[in-house]
Amino acid sequence: MTVMQGFPPAEADRATLANWRTAPYCQWAFHHVREIVPTAEIANDPNNVWGLPEGDLNLRAAGLEAGLAPLSNDALVILHKGRIVHESYRNGMTAADPHILMSVSKSMLGLLAGTLVERGELDPAAPLTEYVPELTGTGYQGATVRDALDMRVGIVFDEDYFLTEGPIIEYRIAANWNPLPDGATPHDLRSFHLLLTERDGPHNGRFHYVSPVTDLLAWVFERATGQRYPDLFSERIWQPLGAERPGYITVDRIGGARSAGGKCFTARDLARIGQMMLQGGARGSAQIIPESWLRDIAENGSGEAWRKGDFYDDFGQRDMSYRSKWYVQSDNGPLIHGLGIHGQYLFVDPARELSVAMFSSEADPINETWMAQGFAVVDSIRNAVA
């Protein structure tokens, strides 16, 4: 790969704001995001790092090398019972490099929400307009915080990653992920929400995947706590977790956090999140996420909303639900996971005590081939452990 090689790189080899999410540039850009998009740091506490010992687990039966071969995998870290039993990196990535989570970022927000609810700062039953009155008269009116957490807001938005025009492109521009076209009026993530004025169904109805809804929740959290989203995530999760390295998150033109897709963590630190969930939301004696919140994720998603929703066929009509930004597979499980475009995953398997963090730089944002292969890899790991 010659992307960003040379002093300076040849023009054709440069990763830019216009091409960073396309192949081959994404293989470099996904673990160098802060060199392309403005970001805010999610500070760790270097004096309080959660050490991960190495473990000894025979994973030969999983056939990882063959399973990963068809994928553009950048990193795979597997924890079993809190120990690292596999760690590998590709496409120039190292253990020290934060990689973009894409929509696994949403799942991280879903964990943070539990801390606000526990402290009485956030009411899941409250309307979104209670925290952000500016939404009055938009398509969000009447939707609750719980509707937004579970992707059940009936708002018009087509999350088709292959579109070249329309609201999804305006959204990317507002997030600072696409260049601003000549002569265009710049938006930010907050002002973009005011453009979403139409509904395409009832709130609290079907599962309806709309990424801006998660960015809106970051705004809600900021209003509820009086803290910037990156600082709040650092204080409530990243520092008590014992993250090994700082994370960071992309921001828009006025510093608004792209909580739906812009977080960047190392693979080890993402795996630590999974391990903390396996431990009931705790690290040692410190409770980070309420255990009741994690039980709610595992048990209280609506199967009916999932079956009527956007991804039922894409996920092979599996017995699943979606709760607080996490996918939950009921068969042979539960298997709780976050999923991001271009092949980002965090899998949490409580029965097998597994946390599996996987980063990739697939050329397509989404397709059946890499999705099926990614699930096949994690199924092989689960079967080997079983």
C-alpha cells in the first residue's frame, strides 16, 4: 500500500476529506482519522490502567487465519475470562493506534446513558423536546429518549450509504466528514436536526435506523449534565475503565461530537469495554455501568419492533432485538454486539466469557459478504471456546 507514503506523498496517494472512507485510502485513514477530521480527546487516566494479562486458550479450531483472509481486517483482540488469548494487527495498524469505531460508537453512547439514568439526570420516558426545546415542530416532536435509544423514532431519513445526494450527504457535510461544496451554506450537527421535519411512521414503532438520532442524544446528554460529550464519556467511562490510551471523537464545525460514528479507540481498549460488560458493568469494586442497565439491554429489546424494522432481512431474519444502541441475538446466546460500517464490531458473549473487538477497512460500507464472514469468524471463536 502506498497511501500516505513519501515526503510528500504523490497526489494520487493522499488520503483526504474527500476520499478517506473509500478504498484503498481507508486502510490508512481509519487509524489516522485525527489527521483528516477535527477531533476532541477522550482522556484516559495513565495512572489507572487496567492491566490485561495474557491467557492460554487453544483457538486452532477457530481457524482464524482462514476466516480473516477474505476480510480487510485491521485488528482482532480476543479476551477470555479477562485475559488476552489472541491479538493481531494488519494494514499497518498497531496496538497503539486508535481506530474508528463507526457505529460501534452508538453502543458506547448506550452505555453512557445508563450512568445518566442512574444519577437521575436523564429520564428515558421524557420527550426529547424537554431537553432540546429547539426540536419543537420538527419530526422529533413527540419522541422520547427511550425511542431514540432504541432507534424507534419515526423520522424521514434514508440511511443508504451508497447515495450521492440528499439528506445523508448533508448530514456528512454537517458532521465535517465530507468537504463543504463551493457556495454551500455550512451546517453543524445541531442545526442539521432542525432540517428533519417529516415523519414516516409513529414513534415507538418499528426499529428504524437513523444515525443522526444518536448524535441528537449526545446533545441531550450535554443539556442534561452541563458537560461536553467527550469530557462526560471520559469521566464516566474511559477513566474508571482503566483505558490504556486516550481515545478521541470527531467533531463538527462548532465542536459538536459525532457520537453516532466518530469515536476512535485502540482494539485493546474496546475489548476492555466488553470485559467490563461481562463483569456486570464493573471493574474490580468500581461499578462503572449499572448492572441493571446491562440486564435491560440483554432482556428488554422488542423482538416485534426488530421484525418490522429496517435490518431484519439484512441480518438473515435472526431472532434479535435492539436495545440502548446494542444488538442482541437470542439464539445460542445471548450474544450482545455493536456493529459499524466497513467492518467494525464488539461482541460480548456472557456464557463463554468472551469479549471480541474487531476493526476492519472494508471497501464497501456494508454488504452481505463481509457481514456474513464477520459473523462466521466470531461464531468459530465461540464454538472453539464452547
